[in-house]
Amino acid sequence: MATDSNRFQAIISHCKEYGFIFPSSEIYDGLSAVYDYGQWGTELKRNVRDHWWRSMTQFHENIVGIDAAIFMHPTTWKASGHVDNFSDPMIDNKDSKKRYRVDHLLEAHANELEKEGDANGARAVLARMDELLAASDYDGLRNLIESLNIKCEVSGTSNWTEVRQFNLMFSTQLGSVSDEASEIYLRPETAQGIFVNFLNVQKTARMKIPFGIAQVGKAFRNEIVARQFIFRMREFEQMEMQYFIRPGTQKEWYEFWKEERMKWHLSLGIPAERYRFHDHVKLAHYADAACDIEYEFPIGFKEVEGIHSRTDFDLRNHQEFSKKKMTYHDPELNQSYIPYVIETSIGLDRTVMMLLSEAYTEEDLSTADKQDSRTVLKFPAALAPIKLAVLPLTKKDGLPDIGREIMNSCRAQFKCFYEEKDTIGKRYRRMDAIGTPFCVTVDHQTKEDNTVTIRYRDTMEQERIAIADIKNVVEGKLKLSY
Ligand code: ATP
């Protein structure tokens, strides 16, 4: 069985071996912190995205979705504060030239203390770090790193530079002729596409406050620390929703969305004790309250989603920079104002990593006579890349034809997979490894009584059901309780 740190490596290897996630441009040795989703990873990710999209835009009558461009007018990022503020405090080791995010270095040290049984020491380091970050006290942060004698993992020395800020946005040139070209950015978050379209959507969809706009899309950050698989990527996908509200009501809506989002997380079938809220001490430049939903990954509790009370910071700044009015006329109050915003912002890739971490199970199936084990991904059936595998026992005697008929009758409803090759045991294990919740085997008895054996992934139990019932049995398990 893998230990926790080995477990993380085991999950990464499994993802590659079974077609979930590959290093980007692997034939050229990969590109740091960039990944490609393979055939099953893509299906999984799409299912998570669809579940989020439906939860937002179908379960909430007052939320609509948009799809804004990745490129935006460069002034957007001045107004949003990203040009001036989107940076992290970093420190370099002078000997190895390796650059670290200061908070990550200190968090790793606190984790070590905790592992050694010094929970109080760990808490004290984190509390001091929070204080110094909140005060933007960079000398204090460097002194803290030195006083704890934290060493670079590459050089093994504590020969540190000053703490400095680095902007995380990627820039590029728009326009083909150099004197016409202007510098633009790859968006570091999807939220601004929503803010600049706030009035377009409000007017054309005739939305009344409170209402929300949801969006899923790529975001890009030149992350410095990039060694955590799809947890921290340079190109990733966000699922964000901005909820526009009356000024003064932000506390109650903030609490509402905290609860609502936790409900969504629990709908993924993950037990409540694997989650926790983490309130921010140092608030981002735009926020008056903020927290993270953290999940207990094999690498520890880490942020999956942020919930932020962004006040009217973004709309007010866009109004100032664009000179276009960003106000809403509230018919009930007969007043115009710039709405306040509660944002829920979740990383799609981190959610995929959370589901993989939760689902990945190594089981020892040894009996007195035989050593045996299996690796199984216990995804909720609704999110599994493939829902049903159809497996004729042999390639002859008309069994494949019956298998094909079952495929044809189910494929319009959910993703099915057909396979004839190898022993049935090997085929079951392959389906376990990619998380397929149901396998049906067509055998000679099928020809006599129109029944198949259905095998359930998690229990490995098998039972005989009528071909006519397959669709209902599978469909009955494809709902997530949100
Ligand atoms: P972190 O502190 O981990 O860098 P953040 O607080 O900067 O994250 P937000 O700006 O709040 O993150 O972004 C919202 C969500 O987007 C995060 O909760 C996370 O799920 C996701 N996210 C942010 N950066 C990355 C990244 N580099 N790779 C993958 N997902 C990311």
C-alpha cells in the first residue's frame, strides 16, 4: 500500500499509465507545470465542468453563463489591480539559484514540524507568517526564514536573497506590425471577463439584483513554484461565478455562498471531514472577506476553491478607467448604485486532482492460496469517464453481436465502452483502473435467457440482470445529489 507521500507519486504515475494526464510535449521532455489531459482525464474533467455548470446555471434561476475571450483590453488589468498587485513574495537561494514562494517555504517547514510531533511549533510558524504577510513585512519574513534555519532543498544552504515581489502575468504582443503592436496579457483569472460584461448581460438577460454570472475557462499564471502536478499549473482552468448584490448585504451573501459551495463539494461524494474552511488573514487587494475551501490531498490540506467578498472594487475601477457607467438601477429601491460582488472561484484541475486523490484505492485481494491486488478509481458514477463497459465473454458464438446491440441501446444515454480482447478478469481490472462503475458480461446464458452479468466496481459483486434493465440500472446511479 502506498504511504501518503508515495500515494501522490502513485496517483501521478497512474494518471499517465491509464490515459488521464500526460506531461505536456513529453517527447521534448515536457514543459514545466503544463499538462495535457488524455482520453479519460478529458472525460472526467468534462463531467466535473458540466456538473458545476449545471449546479450554477440550472439550479439557480438567477445565474447565467458566458464565455469571454482570453485576451482582453490591456487596461482591464490595470483597473483590476493585476498589473500593480498580482505578485507573490519570493526568495531565491543564492547557491542553487532556486526561487521559492515565501509562504510555501514556511508552510513546508511547518508541515515538517507537525510530522515530527511539534504541532505547537508548526502553528506558531504559520501564525507568525500570517502576521508578517498581512503587514507586507518582507524583512520580517526573511528574518523568520533565517531564524528557523530553513534550507534550500537543492543546495542545502540557507544563503537567501531579500524577499521580492514577482508579477505572475504572462504578456504577449497583439498586432502583426511591431509599431502597431501593443502588449497584452493572457488572463490570470476569468473573473474580469465577467465584470466587463456585467451590464451587457444584465440588460440583455433582464437580470435583477441579486444575480450571478458564471464562466468556465482557461487562466494563465507564471507560477514560480510548479512541482505539484496539476495542483499548480501555468495554464489551468477556472470555474468562477460573480454574484452581484446590493451594497451592505455582502455578509449574508458571503455566508450563503460558503454554505452553498460546501454543499456542492459534498455532492461529489467526498466526506465532510476531508474538507475545511480556511479564513484569509491577509486579504487580497479587492476583498473585504475571503476564505478557501481546502481538501486534504495526499500532500496535505490545500485550497481548491476561494470564496471572496470583492465589494465594488472591480466594477468601480472599470468605471473609473473606462469612463463608462457601471451602475445598476434598482427598481425596488428606486436607486442607482455600483453592485457589490461575492465571487466563488474554483480550479477545475484542482477539483480533478481532488477527485483522483479521493478515488485512488489500492486493494489487497490476496487469499490463502493466491496473492492478488487491484488499483481502482472509485469515482462517483456520474463523474466516471466511462459509465458502462460491455464485455462479450468470447469473440465467437454471436456474443459480440449481442454486445453491440447493448452498446447501441445505451450509447445515446451515457458513455459506453466495448472490449472483446483478453480474459474477462484482465478486462475488469482495466475498467477498475479507469473507474468504470459498471461492466456487463455477455455469455452463453445470455443467448438463452437475455440476461447478462453486471459487475459493480466498488464491491466487485456480480448479479444477473435482464438486458432490458441495463439502461435503468446504470442511469439510476448517475445522479449527484446537489
Ligand atoms: P494559490 O494560493 O494556491 O496560488 P490562489 O489563492 O492564488 O491559489 P485564486 O486566485 O483564488 O487562487 O484562484 C481560484 C482558484 O483557481 C484556486 O482556488 C485554485 O483552485 C485555482 N488555481 C489558482 N491558481 C492555480 C494554478 N496555478 N493551477 C491550478 N489551479 C489554480
